[in-house]
Amino acid sequence: MSRVHDALRKAAQETPQPPKSVASRPAAVVQDDAPPGAASRSIATDAIAPVEPAASRPSNGFSRTFIDVGADVDDLEGIIANASVLPYNPLKEALLVNPSSPREAPAEEFRSLRTRLNHLQTLQPLHTLVVTSASPAEGKSFTATNLAVTQAQLAEKRVLLADFDFRRPTVEKTFQIPSTPGITDYLLGKAPLRDVIRRLGDTSLYVMTAGEIVQNPLELLNLKECKALIEGIRNHFDWVIIDSPPLLFAADGNLLATMCDGTVLVVRIGTTTFDSVTRALQSLCENNVLGVVVNGARRGELYSKYAYYHNYYYAAESEQAASEEATEDEQVPAETEE
């Protein structure tokens, strides 16, 4: 071992030392206390690649073009005020609540759901809501979209519908709007937030589409930028309604539920099994589940009482209007004679 030290000391005395700089650094020797005969370790710092700046390193394996996410979130109020406006042109087959027919039975159901959620909001901090289901084709996107439309009908409410179902997005199809730029484009640094948040017509409903398709959506949701985005929009909207993938087919919904204030589980009559509901609820934090929405009820069973009530209401309303018209007709000649 002493020969190794003598050789290194002699080499250091005979070799001129270059000036210390970032471009050319002297080699550093790391010598461990190995037993005699063992090979010594040496690391040449010249061979170590310079550390990449944090702003240019890929995060979670994604190749990203970084935008100042913090600045976008800090300027959210200005972004919302100047959001681009898209025409409100929902697909007829989407079965959305029609504001021009407020007394239809489906609209009443979603208004009842809206009322209960708004009441809960007065009791606890509740602004971000995940709408999910145990399995596909149970009506989670249908429920999320109609709930957002119904909430936006209240003049004082500012509502954001965010499509975080990166696997099978639906918002762009429902409202017939461009799919990009969307949430994935923002999280990948390919689009600023001002291009992602858009308003529909003259309503108070804003949307964020899913964006371009990604191969690993769960890793994208794990980015710190995703959590910062949800926390940021939470403070600038009365309601943020998030559509997520089914709980038993992807972990996305479980992860999103941990970032939001509450979760609503949608089940479909005749489709969802008791076992599926049990497993879905067990995968969520019990304190985070606000309730269950039952979808797919037959009109004859669920809406018969509504039909009876509204038929009676309309009949009484028509009789009252006819009576008022008759009274006005009788009074007009008397006033004319005077």
C-alpha cells in the first residue's frame, strides 16, 4: 500500500497542476481503507458529466418543454377573466340538461344533487369534486357534465369542468370543441394555462379538455405540477368538477381523490354489482366520499311522481292564466266606456 502512496505522491510532484476551473478540474483520488493486495478505487472528476439544470431535466421520464407553471397559477384570475370563448354547442346525443326546459325530470334530479352539494359546501371546505365509478359505462361522465351544467346555471357560481380521464376523454366530444390544447399539454409544458382554460358561450361554465393522448397517464398525474394546478384552480372557482377514470380499472381516480375535497361515486342500476361498489369504496378514503349517484333508473319507476306533480302544476297554472285573461277581457270594455 505504501508503494501506491509513493507513486501517487511522485506523480503529483512531477505533473504540472492545471488551473482550477469548471471546464478542466484536477482528478480526485478516492482511496478506501482496503486490505493489502486489494485494488484501490479512483474516480476522475473530469469524467463526470455536469449536472443538468433542474429546469431542463425530464420529470418521471417525460420529455418536457418547461413553462413557468408557478407564474401561470399565480395569474389564474387574469387567465380566467381573459379566457377564450367557445360556442356552447353540445352534442344532442350527450343528453345534457336543457336550460330552456327547466322542469324536465332529469333536470330536477341534477338540481337536487346540486342543492345537496351546495349545502355541504356551507358546512365544509368543498370546491374540488371527483366524479368517478367502479367500472366503465356507468355514467360518470354523463353525471359530471350535467352536474357542471346545472351548477353553472346559478348566476353567482363559476364552474370548471376538467377532464382528467386521459385514457378515454369525453368533454371535447360532448361539447364539440377542440381536444387540444388540454391538461396533458399543460402538464408536459407544451401549452400555457391561458390556452387550456376556455369558457363556453355566455355561460359561467369553463372547461379543460384532457389534451393529447399520453402513454403513461398515471405518471403524469404524479407530477408536482398536477397537484399545483388542482390547488390553484380550487381557489378561483366555486366548483371544480373532475371527470376521472373508473376506480377498478386504473389508479388515476384514487390518486385524484387524494388531491380533491370530495368524491362522488356513480353506479348504474342493473350493471354495477355490490362487490364492485364495495371494492371501489374500499379503494377510497372513507372521509372523502360524499355519496353515491344512482344512474339508469327506468322512467316509469322514477319519474311517475314527477310527471303527476308537474301535470297538476301545469294544469293549475293554465287555469290561473285563463282566469286572468278572462278578467282582463271583462274589465277592458268597462274602462273604455268610462
